[in-house]
Amino acid sequence: MPNKTPEIVAAVDLGSNSFHMIVCSLKDGKLQTIDRLKETVRLASGLDQDNMLDNNTQNRALACLEKFAQRIHHFPLGSVRIVGTNTLRTAKNAQQFLIKAEQILNHPIHIISGIEEARLIYLGVAYSLGSQAQLRLVMDIGGGSTEYIIGTDDTPKDKESLNMGCVTVSNRFFKDGQLSKSAFAEAVLFAQQQLEPFQKKFQRNHWHQAIGASGSLRSIAKVLQAKNWSNNGITKAGLELLVARIQQCSHINELLSLPELDVERLPVFAGGVAIVYATFKSLGIEQMTVADGALREGLIQDLLGRLYNHDMRASTVQVLAHRYRTDIDHAARIKQTLNTMLAQLSKKCDWSHDENVIQFLLWAADLHEIGIDIAHNQYHKHSAYLIENGDLAGFSRQDQILLSTIVRSHRRKFIPALFIDLPAPWNKQATYLTLILRLAILLHRNRDEQCLPPFKITMSKTKINLKFPSNWLSQFPLTHADLTQEAEYLKAAGYKLEFC
């Protein structure tokens, strides 16, 4: 996070159909949208059968980001949130693309899970609609996934992300723009099958209002209203008239006669309609209002939370620690020792006073023992697995891998190779964070409430030195033995630990 609250913030959504950017001014805690950029990239169309993103699509996406970069090149780090969604979750060579994209944008890009995408979409919709006590169903159709969320006010309660989107369904069932009644029926059936396991949870009796939040849904609503098939968003009766019209066509070009249908939307329009029609049928929806807010507005709201000390990730860590019944007092003592170490290291180690770095270290201290609830043996590996593979609200995939790697390495054998593939600068910084976390946990191994004596710590590239008060170690032979063992672990990894 920036040291000073920025006056302008931005969010970028690298979607599977379109790339979006929103820029907002931020004064006295009040938000105002000052710029929007959108470009249809169709990232999902670039995935081959092996889930590799082809070069032409990558180049098209990077050319779009060159334009976006001009708008945010002067923004300080921490004032821009950029996320990738379904296609970048799926692509096996996503990292290759992300390296190039981050060099262009000069800001980090985070890949978010489908569930995290759903949470952020709901935040964006809730912001655009304002407070509402009634339960609402929010639906968002992306290029490669569709999200369903039930919530009230700004709190999502049930969230799901299904692996179907307007691009992927259109490519699968309407190849080369070919339309037919049977192909449309197959597309609807496919969407119903994807929704079937969650049909009961999202049925009409569980919410009071249905809200749509995506380009596909806005496009459908515009067409229905222009044709006088609906005067209130998307209605079931209007949708059935639109479906009947599509089923009469043999090619998507015949849909150009529909009023208010954007030519750019045409290639993926039928796929979007099939998903919406299947949803209305499966969930018993009669009418859906279309909202302006979506993922990028949710990203802005989430960013504001981080800027104003309401970071969703901190709340998630607390919930996770409580769920797995960790020893909160023990974690607090470890964090106190970590803060003592960081204060001493601040003069020579730049990372030791970086708030973003420190918060990951403290979160690791909070969560390092969650795996004990599964099994005591190799619990650090269980902890790491839960962190890396859980749906952790507020965390991106990269965040979770980083935190998991630190926790995985907090005891026993130390393996520097685990840190190599972390994105810069974490591939270097996380190693040092883990080293001091290991020492802090070791010094509190007896779980005694008694405070540690004043001690000194220094650290260079491969050397750590701990100095305790005279004769203190001789009074605590177990700690001395633990430090001796730790020195052996670190020596095997190329580090030298000295203590006295």
C-alpha cells in the first residue's frame, strides 16, 4: 500500500471477453468515477485444446494493455488493482503472458479464483445499487465463467462460479457463427447441466430480487426494451421472444436486425442468451434488473478497504484461525517477537519496514498452525495446503501461494528452491521473512507466557546472528538445542546461524 492515501485510484479487469479499466478520484473518502476504458479482446477464444493461449491473442491483449498503461503509468504502487479471471486461471502459459503484461502496466497483476471473482462482483453491484436489506441474487456472465451470488446489503452469503461464459459457449455450440434450433437447445441444456448441482441453493425461494451485472445481460436488456419485449430489465416473457427469434436464424449475422445490438457483442450474443435462458428456467426467475456495477467497481471498493484499514484479507485470516482453532495467544507472542526483530533489522533490510511485506509475515504467524487441526504429523504441510487451496476472500492466487510457501517452510528442512518461482520481489524477500519467522516460532516453542529477554538480531545475505543476555542460553538448554538444530537446517540450505 502507498504511504499516503492516493487521490486517484484505478481498477483493471482482464476478462475473458473484454478488458475493462475504471479510474476514480478519491477525496475525503468520497469516490467519483472520472474515466472508463474498455476493449473487446476475447482472450478465451485464444485457448487451444491444450489450454495454451495462442500468440495472436496474447499480442492483441498486450496491444490493449499498451493503451491502458498510458492512463495509469504515473499512478503509485498500491493505487491500482489489476486482476485476471477465468482464461488466465485456465491458461497453462498464463505466467508467460503475465510477465509481459506487468512490464507494460508497471503494476502487479493478480489471478483471482472464481469465488473471489463472485465476491468482488457482488461488492460492485452492492455499491452501484446502495444498501438493501432484502436478499438479492446477482448474476454475472463473463467470457469464460458465470458467477451467481446471493447476498444482502454489501455482504455476499452464497457464492458460486461456473465454468461457462458467453465466449466459451458461443465457440462450442455456434462455431463460425452458425445458428440452429438444435444447437441453441444443446447450449441451453449444457448451461442447465452446469447449474444443476447449485440449482436448489439459488432457487427463487431463497431471494427477493434478481440482478444482472455484465455486458451480456446489459446487451440483452437493451434489445428487449428496444423491441418492446420488456419494459423492466429482462423478463421471462421477453427472453422467450428473443430465444424464438434466435432459433429462426441460421447465422449470427441475421441478428444484426435486432435494435441496440452492438456489432462487437454479436459473436458472443447467442452464447450469452443461452446461459441467461437456462438460468431463468432452472432458477424460476421471472424478471431481472440490470445494474451498472460489476467486477471493476468491486475491485475499487476492495482497494478502498485496504487503503482505509478494512482489508478483507485480514478478516479472512482471523476467520481461518478461528475455524481451525489456533492458539491465538501463542500467535500474538510470536508476532510481538517478529516486530522486535523487524525493528532491529530496519536499518539494513529495506523489506523489514514495508507494510505490505510485514502483513504477510504476521498473517503467516497467525496461520502457521492451522494444519494441526488435521494432523500433528507434518502439520506445516497441511497448513500450507489449506492456505494454497482454500477459497480465501480477498486473496489472489499469487497471495495464497506466497503465504502458503512461507508457512510450508517455517519448520524442519529449509528449501530455498521453493521460493524461486514466486513473483518478484517475493522470490527474494519471502526467504528472509521465513527465516525470521522460523526463529520467532523456535524461541516460543515451549509456549510459555513468560516474555523473552532482550536480544539482538542482525542479518546479512546469508548470515544471521542472535545475541542473548549473558548466561541466558545456559539456563534454557532446550532452546539452545533447538537453535543448534536450526543452524544445521540452515547450513544445509547455504545459510549460517550464529548465536550466543
